[in-house]
Amino acid sequence: MPVVNRRMVAMRIVVLVSGTGSNLQAVIDAVQAGELRNVDIAAVGADKKGTYGVQRSAEAGIETFVVNFKDYADRAEWNHALTQKCLSYAPDYVISSGFMRIVGEEFINAFDGTYINTHPALLPSFPGAHGVRDALAYGVKVTGCTVHIADAGVDTGPILRQEAVEILPDDTEESLHERIKVVERRLLIATLRDLANKAEAAH
Ligand code: GAR
């Protein structure tokens, strides 16, 4: 009798980046170490050429793509191309991991409830591209990070996980962001584990 190979069904994700992708690297490491045993990174994409996030993914043997914002006549055309490209991988979730471009309605509708974003502040405080800088400038004593389901707004949508990070008197934007990212990586990995386990249980 043939041995039935009961292959586990992995949750497929596409990760979008705009920069260095250090949080993405933590996810890649967790997948490779078997800590996220039921997560499959189908592809990593960027909105511009030459990101380290795409480079390090390619080096890890992950499929990569660029939907270069500058190559499109307008935001709607770029948004359409990005949506189609992401859909082509049939992902269960799309993860914005330092993806610094606002996606439009077509994308949000295509990935309704399955587009996950991480943000380096305690949302709804300090949304936008400078969450760490804005928290420091305001003078709050505690900030943090948030993992949430992204909707059509800027860093808005239902919160999945959130954790506080204390601001130290001599913090710079860089030192604070690095401490936040340590927590952010842990939350992102925990969120992916939750979602993958839920998907596996429902299968
Ligand atoms: C992360 O801190 C992420 O939360 C932030 O960009 C950083 C990317 O770092 N995203 C936003 O600010 C979105 N509004 P990384 O490229 O080193 O992973």
C-alpha cells in the first residue's frame, strides 16, 4: 500500500516592502527555522527598484517582483498592476512590511480582510510614514507597534496585536525605531502563526 504523504497545507503569503525589509528577514528566518512551519512566502514584491528587501529575499531563494510606481501613468494604473500581480500568487494574506505606498480601492477590495500591515506606533496614534518621529516630536513617554488588518485608510483597520515600547530620555528616532522593530518582529511572527494555525484548523 502506498504511503500517504500527508502534506500540511501552508498559508500562502505575499510580502510587500519598500526598504530594507529587516522585519521581513525575521519572517524568512522564522519560516526557515520551522517556527512558522505552516507559512509559505509565495513572493516578495516592492514598489520600486533596488530595495534591500527584494535583494535579501532573492538571496533566500524567494520569488520576487517589482511593480515600479514610476513606470505607471497614474496611481490607479499602478494599483491595478500591483493588485493583479499579487492575485497571481493566490495568497491567503498580503503583508505590508514597511511598504510605504498607499494602495487603492481595487487592491483593498481584492484583499478585503486579508491585507495585514505593521506600523511602528500605537495606532490610532501617529499613523503615516513617520510614526516614530512623530511620537518623539509629540513627547509621548510610551509608544509601540501595531499589527492590523489594513483598510483603505492610512494605517487604519482592525487591530490584531499591539504592544507598548517605552521612550527613553536619550532616544533618537533611530534608537527608538530599532527597539520598536524588535517588538514588531515578534508581533508579526506571532500574528502569522495565529492566522496560519487558524487556517490549518479550518481546513
Ligand atoms: C517598520 O517599522 C514598519 O512598521 C514601518 O516601516 C518599517 C520597515 O522596516 N512601516 C510604516 O511606517 C508603515 N506606516 P524594515 O524595512 O526594516 O522591515
